[in-house]
Amino acid sequence: MQKYSVFSLIKNSLSGHRNWDVAWKDPTPKKEYEVIIIGGGGHGLATAYYLAKEHKITNVAIIEKGWIGGGNVGRNTTIIRSNFMYDANARFNEFGMNLWRNLSQELNFNVMFSPRGIINLAHSDAQMNAYARRGNSMRLNGIDAVLLNREEVKKIIPQADFSEDVRFPIFGGLMQPSAGTARHDGVAWGYARQADAMGVDIIQHCEVTGFDIQQGKITGVRTSKGNIKSKKVGICVAGSTNILAEKLNMSLPIETHVLQACVSEPIKPLLDGVVTFGAGHFYISQSDKGEMVMGGDLDGYNSYAQRGNLPTIQHVLTGGLAVFPFLSRLKMLRTWGGIMDMSMDGSPIIDKTHIEGLYLNCGWCYGGFKSTPVSGWTFAHTIAQDRVHELNSELSLNRFSTGHLLDEKGIGTKTWIG
Amino acid sequence: MLHIKCPYCGIRSQKEFAYGGDATVKRPKLNSEVSDKEWDDFVYMRKSPRGKHTELWHHISGCRQWFKAQRDTVTHEIFKTAKINEEIK
Ligand SMILES: Cc1cc2nc3c(=O)[nH]c(=O)nc-3n(C[C@H](O)[C@H](O)[C@H](O)COP(=O)(O)OP(=O)(O)OC[C@H]3O[C@@H](n4cnc5c(N)ncnc54)[C@H](O)[C@@H]3O)c2cc1C
Ligand SMILES: [Zn+2]
């Protein structure tokens, strides 16, 4: 594999950029693999990469029904954070933060990880108390958290509306300074390129349509390009999890919903980090290109459409205008949607299943981009060793029946309200 | 914008309604022995089909009645709505 560097850039520019190697190949599927990963999103690609790198398992296929990066990994608003309260989620995502910090070097691909901080706004004394508690829980897990008062928030985002006579006056906020954003496509491509270089087959435009199971053990998958054998199969299909579960006759604590986001026309640098206005169902950051990247609520009913409806966008932007009135002068550039695997407690599942050799990675809700490295890292471990790692031991499938839920927001099973 | 036909009030805009989720999950019978598995299935397990989905809606800013709707989860087309005690096939 050709290393990307300033020297390779200069060298290739001399030949008009016509001699770059392909970043990954386009192989025809073999008859059998040691491991098959279904889904070439961020998590599937990261899983294959860590299988090869950490566990020296390189006879691996990633089977993707569309093209890599065409799913949620290329549709999210790229927020990366570990501001969780429960130990299991906090440890898992903080381990992930450490993987992010070195990812561009490790992958030799600029994923543009940019830790500019995230502020969650608070609008009442009660909310300030709740954030103080969350911040303390985070610090106990070694995660940076700063409780900001009104004046401190104002210093960081003076462009917000600090009037006192509004419905949700800004009282303060909780900040994780080490949180930030990254370039989502770069993450998918960076993992894909390195996985390919270590021998992983990335098979695109190939849909898994069924499973072969004998005596409770997985023996292979059926695909639109024929049957492929493997004794180990990892499901990593995010918003399509329920569809594959149906083929396995499994019910899961997952519902599928559509989440939208939108960007404005690009403007000069105005907003440094990420700001969430939970009370108004709105969050925002500014991309490196200058666009305001904004999102908020789910559309609110089960959906597999990778596009949403106008009322949600109006609702989200109404909230946005309340906190950042300057947005009224911007034109909207585009809106889009992605389908979310909403778990019943808002936390993910990375586990074995009742079928030997079949592993499940799902339940990312609208927060799986930040977990891409750690999800791949722990899922690779779970598949390679046939047992969960300590980091994902509580992200179990049976936690719902045993009552060990990880319900960060305490909203129960109404996934569409989350 | 969805246009939803409340069985009591007729066609209204989506903004008048609140969603209530899968209408096919059945609560285990009252005052009977319920296994953990049955309870688990009722509270947490969902099929979330791609295609026809029978679901609950609440005409919260209208007559305040709950009712059922059958809707396509890909196209969002609503095929039928029915009162809560009526079956949707
Ligand atoms: C609008 C929006 C905003 C978001 N914002 C954030 C955010 O700010 N921060 C954050 O952390 N997360 C965010 N998320 C969530 C995040 O994008 C997802 O949780 C995460 O990307 C899911 O993992 P993935 O990348 O592997 O999924 P995907 O990229 O969706 O990968 C799954 C892949 O599986 C493939 N597949 C499905 N079925 C089959 C089959 N039968 N055979 C073969 N392949 C199949 C799909 O084509 C797809 O490519 C957001 C999501 C959306 C939609
Ligand atoms: Zn009505």
C-alpha cells in the first residue's frame, strides 16, 4: 500500500495524479472466509480492521449491499463525545476517545478529528443540578467535564440568545472540552483502506439475504452473489438490524426510525464547538467547510425511509432559532435522513447470540458514529475470542430480560421520543 | 406532512397527533402467572417490520381518542385506520 504523505502528494502531482494506487480493491467473493462481517458502515469496517490488526485474522469479508459509507456512517453529524453517566457507557466511550485521538496517524488517513468541545445547555436550577451530577459521574470515570455558569457559557458562545425573558433562558451548561467532530467519510475510507491492505475483502453491491444454520451453528450466509461459507458471522447493519433479525426468526429490543439532519450555506467561522439545546430539540456545530450542521428529533414513527418529513425539520429549526437567532439569515442547503436502530434503553448491544458463531452489533440509536472505533475494537475481540471483552460485557442482549438496563435518559421504551 | 384519518374526526394534519408505537404487542393477561420471557417480549421485543405496520396513534390535539393505523414504513402511505377495538387485517 502506498503511504499517504506530503512526499507522495508532491510525487503524484508531478504525474498529474494519474498514478495513485486504488484505496481498496473490488474482489469477487471467495467460497469461504474465516469471518464474514455483514454491513460496510463505520462499525463493520472498523471491526474488520481490528480483526486483522489486533487478532491477526485476515481471511475476512465485509459484505455491503450498497457502497461503503452510503449508510449512516456517511449521514451523521459527526459528534464525538463520552459524556455518559453510567459506568458501562462511560468506560466504553472513553476507551473510544483514546482510539480517536490517534486514529489519523494509525490509519495514515486524515479523519480530521477535531476536539473542540461540546456544551449541553441548561435552563433551570434543577437541570444545573442534574448536570453537576452527570459531570461528577463522568469525572469519576476519568472523563473531563466542566460545569459552566451563565457567564462562562456566554464567553464561549456569545452569539446565542442570553435574554432572560425567553421560554428557556440559558442558566449554564455542562461541557466536555475533549469532545468534538471528525470527517465521517474519512473514517469509513481510512478503515477500509487499511483493512484491504491487510487482506480483508470488501465486497460491495452484495446483499445478505439469508443465513445457513445447522444444529444451532452458523455455517454461512446467502447473498445476491451466491452462498458464502463461514463459521463466524458478525451482523453490523445498524438501521437494517430488524430486517436481518426477521430472517433469523429473532425478536430484538430494537425499533427502526428515521433521523434527519440539515446544513446551511457555508459561512465564515462563527461557532467553535458543538452546542446542544436539548430543551428545544436542537443541536449544532460548524463544519470545516463553514456549513452550520444541525439536527434534533427523530421523525417520530417507525420508518425505513432514508428521508424524512418537513414538520420535523421545521420543528428542529424553530428550536434552533430560539437559541441562535442569527440562523434566520441563513439559507438551508440540504436535508437528509438515515435509519436508526433504536434500542429500548438507548444503549447499544455488542454480544454473542443464541446461534453459535453468530454475533450481533446494533442498537446505536443516533449516537453510533462516536463509537465507531471502540465498537469495532470490542466486536472484533468478541468475534475472535468468542467471548465479550470487559468493555462490552454490559452491552449485552439479555440485559433487558434481566433488568440490567443502561437507560441514560430514563425515558423507557418509547424509542421515538428519545 | 402525513395526513391521518382519525376514525372519529376525519382527515387531519400529522401535527394534531402523537404516535403510540406497535399496536400488535399484547400485554399478558392480568392476574395470571407471567414468565420473565413473556414480560420481556411484551415490554421490549419488537418486530419493527419493513412494510406494513399496525400502530397506535393518539388524536391528542383533537378528540383525544387512541386508534389504530396501518402504514407502510418505507413509503409512509397510510392504508387504513380503525377504532381501537376494531381489527386491522
Ligand atoms: C442524521 C443523523 C445524524 C447522526 N448524528 C450522529 C452524531 O452526531 N454522532 C454520533 O455518534 N452518531 C450520529 N448518528 C448515528 C450514527 O451515524 C450511526 O449510529 C452509525 O453510523 C451506525 O453504524 P454504521 O456506521 O456501521 O452504520 P451504517 O453506515 O448504516 O452501516 C450499516 C451498513 O449495513 C449495510 N447493510 C444493511 N443490510 C445489509 C444486508 N442485508 N446485506 C449487506 N449489507 C447490509 C447498509 O447498506 C449499511 O452500509 C447520526 C445518524 C444520522 C442518520
Ligand atoms: Zn379525532
